[in-house]
Amino acid sequence: MDKKCTRKYIFNTTPSIIVTVNKIIIEGPDCSGKSTLVDRIKNVLRWDAKSLHHVEGDQFNRYLSEYVSANNTVLDRSHFSEIVYSDLWGRSRPFTKEEGRLLDFASQRNSVIIFACPTLEIMESRYKKRKFDQQIKFEELEKSRNLFIDTLNGIKKLAYFSRDFEELDNLVFKVKEMIK
């Protein structure tokens, strides 16, 4: 198990206050198993899924609106990806530090956040098998993974190492139990 992916802030599955979960956010670098996880969770829960990949416009208001309005929705990516890929590709971040803190708070409210964080070897293997052009370059995989680890440090989350279908099924079962 990769200690960097799980350090300190794994989601506590026995909260002291009962909270209604109305969104699940799936985050992680390219080739980490996010799409498979999103698909499996939305089908098991019979929820909607929505991709929050980058689009032009006011990112702060976009993400805040999505977090507030999400209801029984699995979100593929979040503002955390905006931070990671802005840093990776040398762009300025699309929101201020204060806006980022507000988005951190809003993203965690009534949510389960899952961080897909497989080993670099798994990511590289998946990258090589893909038959389509990818925005990320092969040599950027490790840096993107490390940026996600740093960006999500301090955020309550479940770690998903995307090793096999048994782990996937166990995580989906755990999530289903958490939102009952």
C-alpha cells in the first residue's frame, strides 16, 4: 500500500454526526481508474454521473454551483484537478487561495471523496494500452500523481489503489454502506 496516498486524512467511516451524503467526488490522475469507478458506483447506487473536466469560464462559480446543486450525483473530477493540472502545465490557478479554501469546504460537505491513487507502474501500463491521444504526456504521469497526493493532503477521503476488481467491489460496497 502506498503510504503517500493514505497519509493522515483517510475518511472516517464512523462519523459522530449522521450526515446525508448527496455526492461522491472521484479524483486522481489520468490512468488511475476513475472512469471505471464512476461507472460502477453510479450504476450500483442508481445515481447520475457528471464529468467536471475543465471548461472555459469562471471556475470558482462553476465548481461552487456544482457542489451546492449536486444531488445523488457521482462527480468525475473536481476543483482539485484544476489545481493539479494548472500546476503541472504552468498555468495560473483559476481561483484565489480564499476561493480554493471555500471550494475545499464545499466539496467535502455532504460528500464522500475518493482518491484513485494506483502505483505509477499501473498508471504507465494503462497509458500504454490506450488507443487514443491523451492530453497528458507519458513522462508527466509521475508528477501529476505526486501533485494530486500533495493537493489532497488534508482533505478527508477514501483511497482507492485500483489494483483489481476485488478492491473495486469492496470499495463500492463500502460506499453503498456509508450512504444508507
